[in-house]
Amino acid sequence: MILTIFFLICSVLSFLYAILVWSVHSGTSFFLIWVAAAGVFLIFAMANKFHLWKKVKKPVKVIIITLFSLGMLFMIVTQCMIFSCFGSKGDPGLDYLIVLGSQVKESGPSAVTVWRLKAAIEYLENNPDTKVIVSGGQGPNEPAPEAVIMKQYLIENGISEDRILTEERSKNTAENISFSAQLIDIGNDSVGIVTNNFHVFRGVALAKHYGYANVCGIAGGSSLRFLPNNLLRESCGLAKDFLVGNISLFGEKGKAASAGDNSSAKTTAPVNPYPSGFYEEPFDLVLEAEGNGRIFYTLDGSIPDKEDMVYTGPIRITDISSEDNQLSARTDIMAPTMWGGAFAPSSPVDKATVIRYAEEDANGELGEVNTSTYFVGYQDKDDYYSNVKVISLVTDPDNLFDDEKGIYVTGKKYDEWKDGSEYDPALDQWLVPANYLERGKEWERPVYMEVFQDGVSVSCANAGMRIHGGSSRAAEQKSFNIYMRSEYGYSKYNGDLFSGNNISEYDGSVIDEYDTFVLRDCGNDHKFSRIRDKLIQGLVRERSFATQAMEPCIVFIDGEFWGHYEITERLSDDYIESHFGVDESNVILIKNGELEDGEEGDEEEFSELSKWVRETDFTDPANYEELESRVDLREFAEYMSVQFYIYNYDLSDQNLAVWKARTPDPDNTYADGKWRFILFDTEYSSGIYGQAIYSGNSFKDLEKKECLPRYLFYGAMENKDFRDLFTEAYNDITENDFGNERVDLEITKLDAEYHEMVLDTYDRFWQFWPGGMNRENNLSDQIDDLRDFFEKRKYYSDEDLKELLERY
């Protein structure tokens, strides 16, 4: 009885403590641990009262006791580690303090954060030569980045602004440490990690792991009321960091990693105090062997082996942009035509230094390969390097340019065709056999990708890379599909690719995990405005059908400028799950008339729909009612309104993406089993090539095509209900989404954002046209043509719709 009462008291106290922790609105859900503890103690009480333990079989008892004992042992060990740093005051005369961020509110720093800041202020007052980094990004319930609020607090309490540096992107302790590393020389500067007493051990351990050579802890106070919660949370945090390799029980150092590092953890890695990033001045890169082995390295993107250069001393890192082009000089990247082939840039392109290095272990084997990319002197180059993301793709050059296995070149496939009996000099260029036309996993190559924002590395990942697209594969600049797979390291890319602008329709959350995505060359628009697809999809993003998130970036391949690309969502079952909450295993996705994702046989349902639509009379109310149950007709009406208005010349089964939930879920509106639509690749429209002209009749053009959009649209138009639905959607979209003033403002905005990087991309690939001496006029003409289309389009499109409606 006494034991039962004890467990019940523990259960009640745990639940009350959970309420206390929750009541401070810390922004975390850790209070649920105490709710769980309350539940466990309640189970123990019931088990003791009703003698359930006696009924448990002996092997199960052994497992439970063993797990409980291991858990308690881990708690005791981690608590000893935590308490060992409770009174840390730090060494005198440190070069820098790093104050780890914590919650901030409209009124200022939270109590937890104030404890940290007071400890920093006390140290800074006693050590006037020490500078301080305040580190912390903006959480979902915070008014500003934590670093901004903490800086203001320090200034208000007498710390000179010129002693304060800010790091405003990190979201957790590991990111605090790794992001701050890029502001100082962690190989030489002495650093104090300032945080609450219960957090010091983990903060210092993480700093050592990330390569801080001279680091100590400085403990701020903490609230006794919340100490049990904080101690338990720290033990859990240590467990997580041990498991993922952020902290080693034996104190080994790792490289100063970029935040959000997705690379796989291996053994024996040299220590590099200079993380990838943008540096104003040249510097000497010093690599330190973790063990006693030699360090081998390459500077061309290839994986180092023992035939490569041996590190013998500091490597001078400078701006190498003036050096001769290497990969950019290749001209075998497109099949030649009667007008010629690809042209290499006439002058050196912007460049970065890429170094890949690995250490020899005791067995003579090379360990983990590390990759760093350094941009030097870019503060004197174009502003877009600091305004948009910069993505460094690093791979063995042979993966792209080798005659046998290179995916970016004409290669062996072209040579065999040209020398064979099927050679046809009149064959359209985009149909000419070439390596870059090949598809499938066989033509996927490994790549190391690193993303930079505001000159700082924000994430990196080992991934797979393939050429993306249809006819655009034959262009000089090619798009890439990026695939995350466990064989490369991690199966998800964890990072915000779209700066908080990619929102789930299902739950309103920011989507920041991706199985796959595209680095797109703007498709048919690559030599023209380069903003068409971004413009059109952005204007109708709030409509019921799905669209793709996009964000501009600059791509470098093995350290050479590859121009402007659009980071673009790739259509997949993961895309559907992220946006609409339908489990990817329950998704049927049809793209370009084929099953893109789903189970074998799912495509038959789409084929049956196509056949049924062609053969069915929708003037019959029963048939139309069945159509409504199989297709989301409001989505379809809005989707077709956009396609007709922009005059998408590519609209057919080959540029169609539809999806549905295989098994309906009554709790999810999007999983109702109806076919739904995704708008993508819209740039073959709005006057491009002089084909999709503003006065063109897109309604009649569709009638000439054999495709589902034609039969579904014209079949449904036989019914007055759909005619009314479509007319309402068309008028709303063309008057509001495509209103002249709105379109004009958006074109102006995009042109200003993209202008310089579009011009430099012109020169990178097409130096005679649209690049070269007349590039400004060429781009201006393209922007004017785009404006002209939308200024004049509505009159003609309205007349064409009026003519169509007169048939019925």
C-alpha cells in the first residue's frame, strides 16, 4: 500500500510540475516528458495495487529491469558530467565569448537568457579586450532573432556596440556553435561558451567537437524551480548528441561543420579551422591531422586518393577568378547544329577554391573525405552573391564530363550515333542521342552540395545528381535533379530552401525537409526573361490547385560559375505528403502521362479515367455528378483558366501532373480520392518564341491536341454547371491574379531582383546572343515583350471565351 501511495504521489507531482513548466510558455514541448512520467508512475501504482508485476514473465522482467538500470546509469553519468561544469568561470583574457541564444519575448530576453547575459556582462567588465558573439536565430514565437534582442540588452547594460558580433540564423546549440565558428579563427582564438550552468558541459563538448582549439565554459545561473526540468532535458540532449555523433565520449575533435550538416559521419577526419564560406582577404589554410597519418587533397573536385597531392604545409587560399577556365571551357555539352555548337566564355568566369581532403589511418586507408569551398574577395563582385543563395556542387569532373559516364556531355552516346547507320544531320537537336539525354538511376552521380546564404554556409549534404528536363537537356545550361538517399548519408535534406515561403496547405507549417528537388535552368525561358515560370506560378499561388515553390540561386560546379538557377520543388509523393498531408504510400501521381509515384497498376485508374471522359456525355446530370466525384472540378476550372490565359503552348498529357489519394481519408479534405492538379513548367507561354502570342486563341489550339485536358475540358463544358464554374473562375483569375497593375508590379520586382545575374548567365553560356555587348538591350526587350503580352492579353482571351460559350 505504501509503495502504491508513493507512486501516486509521484504521478501527481509529475503532472503538476508539467503544468508549471508549460505555464512559462518556453516555446518547447518538453513539459510532455513530465506528463509521460506522470503516466508511468500511475501505471506503476496500478501494477503494484493489483499485483500485475507478479504476472509478468521472467524474460520480460529481465528486459524491463535491464533497460531501467541502463537508463538510470546513463542519467547518473550525464548528471555527473553536467554538474562538473556548474561553477565554471572561464579563463581570464579570452579573445571571444559566445553567448548561446535562448527564448526572447516582446518584452526582451527571457529569464533563462538574462542569466546567460549577466554572466557575459560580468566577464566583459572584468576583461575589457574580450569581444562577444551573441548567437541565435528567430523562433516561431519570437519577435526578432535572439541575437538582436541579446545585443540590445548588452548595449543597454553598458557593453560597447563595437565589442558585439551577432549570429542570427542558428536554431539549436549545435548551430550556435558552428555558425559562430565562421566569425572567428577557432584554431587560434581563445573562446568562452556562455550559457546556463546546467548547459555548460554540452556547449563546451560541442565546441570541441566542431574544432574549437582553445575553449572553456562560463556558467550563468538558473532557476531552482525549473532545474529538474533543465537537468532532465540536458541528459536527453546529451543522449541525442552522443547518438548522432555531435559529441564523443572520448573528446575527439571534428571539422568545424556547417549548420544543418547532412553529411554522413565517418572516422579519422583532419581538423580544418576555416569553414566553407566567403572571405574578404586571402588566407593560409592549415590542416591538422587527427592522428599521425598524412593528409591527401585535391583542388579539382575529385575524391582524393594516395596518388593525389600530399599536404605538407599551409595552402594559400585566394581569389582565383582570373585563372583560366577549366570546366567552363568545355564545348561538348550540346550537340552541334548547322549554326554551330556550344561556345566557351571568352573571359574567365568567377571562381571559388574547392579543396577535398582526407587523412590516412594506421592501416594506410583514407578516412572521411571533407569538402570545403572558399569564395575570396566577393565583396567586390556583384551584389547578388549576398542577396541570393549560392550553391556549390562538388563532384568528380568525370561524373559530368567523361566520354563514357559523364552526364553533362554529348559523350559516347552521341559519337556512336554519329558514326552509325541512324545518323541524321537534320534531326532536331533535342532529339540527337547524347549522354545527357539518358535517364534513370544508372545515370545518377554522387555530388556534395553546400548552400550559402549571406556569405555563410547554412547547410550541406551528400546527394545524388541527374540531368533534369525534356528538350532543355540539349541546352548548354542544364537543370539538375538532386536526390537525397541513405546510401549517400541521409534520406532527407533538412533545411529551408525557400526562405520560409514554402508553406504546407495541410497544416500551415513551413516545409523544410525534402527527399528531392530541382536546380532548374528556367526551361524554355533560359535565353529569354528567365522569370516567366516564377512570375506565373507566383501570381496564382493562392489558387486551389498546387504550384511549385521557387527561389533564385547562383550555382558553382567544382568552383566555377554556372549561372542563375531556380531552386524548385520536384513533383513527387514526398511533395504531396508535405503539402497536403497524404501519406506518400497512399499517393498516386501521374506526370507526363506516366506513373511518377505510386504502386504498380495505379496508372490504370488514370487510363480508365481518360477513356471514360472521351466516351461520356456530361449533359446527363448523372454522368456529371459522377465526374464531380472523381475530379476536383473547381481545381480543374481554375487550373484551365490559367493555362488558357497564359496560352501555355506546352499544355498536353506531356506537361500534365495530376494526383489523388488511393484510399480516401475522411479526416483530410485533400485525401477525398478525387484527381487534383499541379501547375508546373509554365514558361512555354506568354509570347515566348513568337508562338504563344497575346492574340492567339488558346481554346482552339487545345482542340487540336489529343490529350486528357482537351477531352476533360470540352466534355465538362457540355454541362451548364461546369460552364458557369469555369466562367466564374476565369473572370476572377484574369481580373485579379492577372490584373495589369499587379502583373506589372511583379515583373518590375522580379526584373530588379534577377537583372544582374541574368546578364551574367547570358555571358556565361551565350556570349554572342543574348549575351555580349547588347545584353542589356536584349534583356530589356524580353522584359518588355512579357509586359506587352499581359497588357494586351485579356481583350483577346475574353473574346475567345465569348466565342466558345456561344457554341452551347
